[in-house]
Amino acid sequence: MEITQKRLNRVDLVHVSGRLDAMHAPALRNKIEELFAEGRYRIVLDFSGLEYVASPGLRVLIEARKKARDWKITDFEGGDVRLASLPNRIREVFDLTGFTSLFDIYADATEAVGSF
């Protein structure tokens, strides 16, 4: 798995490619925790290069979403983890597991970044 990050003004764009499985999920968790430690709670995960996701990877996403949403600037503005560019196979996994209803999912990273 490869993880790259681009810091934007109000959002961090994290591109994840490869396999998000038990072996690689801790690397994504660590990257997200680094961002949280820096006070960065608005994250877009670009999954355009993601080939596979397993339950440990899904667990990382749920934990990140909860922690990001617990952080609030005001009643109207706070943190979130949003997803972009889900390949069809990954989208099917999200549909089957109910994750589609838990996350804001966008067609591309530009749209997801602009949603903040």
C-alpha cells in the first residue's frame, strides 16, 4: 500500500493505493493519527488507486470518522473524514457493509475537498 498526503488550506488530501488489509491498515491509522495530532481533523481519503479493502481497513475508517467528528470548532463547523473516487469493487464492499450510508462519498477528490 502507498499513502501520500497533500496539505491544503483547510483540508488534508490523503491518497491511498494498493491493498487496505490487515497488514497495511496500521499504516493508514498512523497517518491519520499524525494528522489528528497536528490538529488536522478535516480529511479527504482519495481511494482512486485502492484495489482491495478488508475489515481491518474498514475499522480504521470508522475510528477515524468518529474521532474527526468529535472535534468541533463551532456547532456548524467541525472535523470529518470524507471519501473520494471509490472504484466499483470498493463501492460494492461499502454498499454491502452499510458504509455507504456512514460516509460522505464524492465522485472525485476535487469535489470532496470543496465540500468542506
